[in-house]
Amino acid sequence: MPKIAVACSGGGYRAMLSGAGMLAAMDNRTDGANEHGLGGLLQGATYLAGLSGGNWLTSTLAWNNWTSVQAIVDNTTESNSIWDISHSILTPGVINIFKTGSRWDDISDDVQDKKDAGFNISLADVWGRALAYNFWPSLHRGGVGYTWSTLREADVFKNGEMPFPITVADGRYPGTTVINLNATLFEFNPFEMGSWDPTLNAFTDVKYLGTNVTNGKPVNKGQCIAGFDNTGFITATSSTLFNQFLLRLNSTDLPSFIANLATDFLEDLSDNSDDIAIYAPNPFKEANFLQKNATSSIIESEYLFLVDGGEDNQNIPLVPLLQKERELDVIFALDNSADTDDYWPDGASLVNTYQRQFGSQGLNLSFPYVPDVNTFVNLGLNKKPTFFGCDARNLTDLEYIPPLIVYIPNSRHSFNGNQSTFKMSYSDSERLGMIKNGFEAATVGNFTDDSDFLGCVGCAIIRRKQQNLNATLPSECSQCFTNYCWNGTIDSRSVSGVGNDDYSSSASLSASAAAASASASASASGSSTHKKNAGNALVNYSNLNTNTFIGVLSVISAVFGLI
């Protein structure tokens, strides 16, 4: 059977809600998904990966006993409803975060308890506790004692009734603030956390994070720590937005006195590494699994610093799924990034992952050829599903034959799904509108744009197995590949509103992608081939309103003494 994975991009609540609609379209538990959607695809998936806002989605479903988007929607009006984000946890003047008059006290107490236990804390701890109330509202204090490793004991997981969930975060080297494609990429799953990258090449049991180890062995023999892997904390690790406020502050149109105040707060936080998630003791201290010539900064540090999984400009969590050992045939890449000035995706995440395979961290990776972002926009590939890497014969010059990529971008159907990453509250109608629009984006308008799309998805799923077996596909698949596979065409004419300077860590995207696509086209004429809003940084910061910034400062100042 083909092995399937689904990857959910970052992008705050936009990515969570739009991605929820896309997943709902693939879930046979969703009303209408079997008749007008891709129902059953999610049940057939082996892996489900998310980062940042996409991780809010995947973690919500997985750590709520594999609930469905349909069940969340059906219980919207309940007092303990999941994703009750009608009020922001940041904006001043809205007191929902202080519900019952004690929530903020509880959050402060919870973080203080961690500090009193001897562990370093940061704003990520506070962020995680605040977010948790939205994702696990039925649990005591938002799941204050709920751990990541708990899932491996759940029947729904042990019985294989759900995909294997993966969360992505980026490593940040001590003393730095900029993340690029050579950052060490970490994954969390119910069993382990670690990295496939040459700069670490090691994993550790997530249940025993917090244990003081040297080369994987406890310093105090027979003594291990448990409970550090709080579900909210790991969820927050993949979505630490605050250091992006600092990095992009100069591009805002805030009044100078507010900008100066924000700078004072955030620089103080950053100087002390309080704007990121701190994993200490470092679970990989003096690990000796690095590949030859790899930098050893991570294993030499007493602390492991992790940040938002999209800050390396790979806003779709593809790298863990591309590992050859996982033997995937197809990956559904759900892109809810805000790459353009209008907050739509432009394919930059795929471009960056393609580029990574040619750098020092990606030498063991393969990814299909993709065009540059201008071509994505000029050919409309950022507005409809597109398949990449359809013909394995064109990919033989890569490290290995990668999975076929089914790219599903956020696009407008029945609702304006291009909301800002920093929109921190949604009314019930807005939430439903976002989910509905995501469903339609994944199904080309409930198949109204193409009644054959369901069959074409099936063709994409079996394509690798068909090529490996040299089997013959139905004739309908040939037409599907003509309609949906990128055939190597390039149109790199400049497009306004894309290619933001937020891509500063990725030089010459267009040039390298164009060269790759030219090579793909030359391989077999007519065959298909072949940034996040980094920490949500591709959002246009000039549109951040003053109230949102004051809200951020209010949260920071409220816990500043704690940190």
C-alpha cells in the first residue's frame, strides 16, 4: 500500500483554521467529506506533521484523543469548547484570559512551579500555558499536568487509529537571533525528540526531557526526570512568535514611543534568551553522533534553544517526512503561509525546502524540482492544487527518489482565508468561514471546479508504487497528470507583493529554482518534475495595529518579573 503523509504549514490561527478545513475534507468523520471531499485520505495517512499554527491544529486533534474537526465544530457553543478564540489572549481591554478571575494567576503559578523545581523558564512557558486553555479546555487548568509522551499510552494511538504525529521546531545557536536554512531542524513525536540533521543526528526519549545527561546517559545513574514534556510547552515551542516581533520591529509603523517601549522589553528578553523555548539541561550534551565536519555548537552548550518551526523559511514541515527511512510515496503539503502582501502563499516554503537539500544540512535529503516564487504566482500554482515530482525518471540525479508532493495552497472560495498571522481572535462565524473555505481549497470548490479531482488525487497517491512496479495506470491518470503536474514551465517575470525581504536568509531563490526547473524540463519534455512567514515573519508588519503591540507588551510586562 502507498504510504501517505500530510504536512500542515504554520501561520497562526489562519493556518490552524484553514488547515482544519483541509484536514476535514480528508476525514471520513466529516459531514459530506465522502460525497464532496477526500474522505478517508486522513484515515489512510501514516504521518501527520505540523509546525507553529499547523501544529496547533495537529496537536489539538491528536492530544484530544484524536478528535475530529467536525466534533470541534459541533461543540462550538459548549462552555468548554475547543478553539474558543473569540477573545485574544494578547489584546488589552479584553478580559477573557482572566476568566473566573484566576486564569492568569494559575498560569503564573504553573510557570513559577517549574522555576522552583530548578528549571529555566522563558516566555515560551507562559505562551504555552496560555495557548493550552484553547486547545485542551476540558482538562484541569488547560492540561497543566498533561504530557506529550502521554499519547503513546492512548488506545487510539496504540491501535493505529490515527496518523503518527510530528511537530517541528528550529534550533537556535547560542548567542544568535537569525535562523536560516542551515539551522538544525528538530522534530517531536510521541516517543522521541531530536534531529536527523548532520549537526546532531540523534534522538532522545521525550518522556525524560529535563534529565541531566552526558551523551545520552544520566549524570546521576538511575535518576531520570519526567513531566518536563508538557504538551502546552512543546506546542508553544513550535510557535514562539515573540522573537519575530524583535527582528521585524523596525519595519512597523508604530508610534515611536510604543516602538521604543517594545524594543526595551524585547531586547531585554532576547539578551537573556527568554524569547525562545529553553530545554535545559541540554538532552544532547556531548552526544557523539554528529556527522563528519558538522558544527558541534549544539552538543557543547548547557542549554538547547528552540524556536518557531518556520523561522528557517520552511513553513511546511516537510523535512521529517522526506527522510528516506520513512519510505513515503506521497506528501500532501497544506500551505497556509502569508507570503504575499495580501497574506496568500506563493510557494516559498517549497522553494526553500528544495534549496535545503543542496546545503550542508540537507545532503541526505531529496525533494522534487519546483519553480521560483514568481513562477508560482504567474502560473497560478499558488491558487490551486499542483503535483510536483510526478515522473520519477526525471529525479534520478537527486540523492534518492523523493515522495510526490501534492501542494494544496490556501485560496479564496467562500471566505477571505487570507487573514493576518497576528489576528488573535476569531468570532464563531469567522472560524466556521475559515474552516469551510479550507475544505473548499482542498477539494477545488467541492469538486465544482473539477469533478475528476478525487480520482486525480488517487492517481497521485499510487504514482510512486506504479512506477516502481512498472504497472499501467488507468488512462484517466494521464489526463490528471497533464492537468495537475508541474511540467517544468518557468515564468519568472517580476511580481509585485512577493519575494519580501523576509527571505534574507535565502539568497537567489529565483535563480537557483529556475536552474533546477530548466534541468527538469530538459530531462523529459512534457513530463512533470520538478518561508514561512518565518516565525510568521512574512506577514506585513506595517499592518500590525497599536493595540496588538500594547497587548503583547502587557503580557510581557505581567510576567517580566517572573522571568
